[in-house]
Amino acid sequence: MADLLEKLLGLTIAVFMAGSLLERGLKLDLQRASHALRDIRFMVTALFWSFVVGPALAILLARRLPLAEPYALASPFWVLRVRHSCRCSRKRPERT
């Protein structure tokens, strides 16, 4: 039962994320989006904040706040992956 619920959780997270992205994409005006993509200063700033400042802030907060190790990781999906790999690496006792 727990395995089924865990698989269902993963599926619902994926459906929620895909639905959220689809909803944002359908509301997007293509002309405004293409104009923003041609703005070099905007793109450099967005990429800098997304790939440098954001992760650095997450790492800083994780090291400064007293959190348990699984919660200190920057991504909740990494926590799910680590939990899954630990469970798979252990030998499960056979059910009778």
C-alpha cells in the first residue's frame, strides 16, 4: 500500500508540474515573449539570477538554518530521489 501511495505521489507531482507549466504557456503572448528573448540584458540578468544567485541563496540558507539533512537540500525532488535510491539499495526482507 505504501509503495502504491509513493508512486501515486510521484505521478501527481508530475501532473501538477506539467499542468502548471501548460497553464502558464497557454497564457503567454508569443509576441511579448519573443521580444523579451531578444533583449540580451534581460536574458543575461534572468540567467544570472536563476543559475547563480538562486542556488547560492539556497545553499546559504541551508547552511545557516538548523534543518535536518533531507530538508536542507535545495530541491524536494532530490530528497525523493535519495529516499528512493536508499530504499532500493537495501535488501528487502521477503514477505511470507
